[in-house]
Amino acid sequence: MRQTRAVVDLLDRWLIAARGAGAGSAPTSTRAGEQVLARWREPHRHYHTVAHLTAVLDVVDEHADLAVRPDVVRLAAWFHDTVYDPRAAGDANERDSAALAESVLTGLGLPAPAVAEVRRLVLLTAGHAVTPGDPDGALLCDADLAVLAAPPADFDRYAAAIRREYAHVPEPAFRAGRASVLNGLLALPALFRLPPLAARWEEPARDNVRRELAALNEGSAGAG
């Protein structure tokens, strides 16, 4: 892996989180971090990239005081999209990512409870349904969905990147599938659970999602 400054900085963040959660030797952890980071750089990714990973980590870092075990949340952020195959069905990517997290972190010597918690948090990102009293789950899911509250132009770039990841899907099927995902998000009691994030992001996120839905529905009507 080419060691640019951005890569070095990310690997430093990985090592700090791994140590904080109870990982063993630095050389082994560094190799594991490089392998995980390589997955985020796969060529078929357009949104689920190192940029997304960095954005999620930045939110977690900024609001780490709201978490019970922030380093565990950071590791879950690292793993939540390590397996990303746009052709996979259902929650297969999240389940495979959780299994990879369990394998890698166990190999690094993390205590079993920490490994189990990372696995649980990764699985939460399949539907982003977080129960009350779960601040770590709320922080990870809020960070993962932060893009929904981006300024409209940034949100539109995100939506376009998602479409490129699903370039193999015909337009009518993509519109239907994407609309189902967006409607599922709107059906959540709240897109953001942590009060400081909800206060800033809930309204603009719902506005963006509704705007994309309207565009998808308009396109479907035009195609008909």
C-alpha cells in the first residue's frame, strides 16, 4: 500500500483505537490495519471509500464524549463497510463485515467482550435501528448517516456515487430499490439519536431524502 500522509494518519488512528480497545502488538495491528484499509480502496467503490471511512471516524472523534467505549466505536467504524459488494443481497455485506471484524480483532488479542461489541455495532448499520440507551450504537449509526444532512450539492454527489456503485442495475430496478431504502430511512422514528446531532442534522437530512425520493419518483413517472 502506498504510504501517503493520509494513509499514515489513518493507520495511526487505527493503532490508537486498537490499543485503546485492548489489542496486542503494534506490528501485528499495523499489518491488520493495512489489510482493512486496502478493502476501503477497492476500485468498485465510489461512495463507500476511504473518504467515507474518514468522515465517519471524524464524527466519532468529535463526539467521543457521548460514547461509553469510543475506541470500540472507532473499530466498528473501521469495519462497518469493509466488505462491500453492491451485488450482495440483504444485509450480507454487514454480516460479512461483522464476521471479518470478529476474525481480525480476535487475532489481535482483543478481549472477547470488545470483539462481540464491535460485531454488534457493525450489524446495527444494516438498518440503523438503535434502541434507547445505546449511546455507542447511536454514535456509530449517526456518524454513518451524517452524509444525509450534507449541503444539497454534496448530498447530490453522494447519491450519484451510490448510483455508480450500482451501475450494473437497470434504471427502473435501481429507482425502485433506492426508493425502498430511502423510505425505510424516513420510516425510522429519528435518523439521528444523539441530541446534539439530531438538533443539527435531522431536518436537513429528511429534506435531502425527500428531495431524492421526489426525483426518483419523477424519473419513474417519466420513464413510464
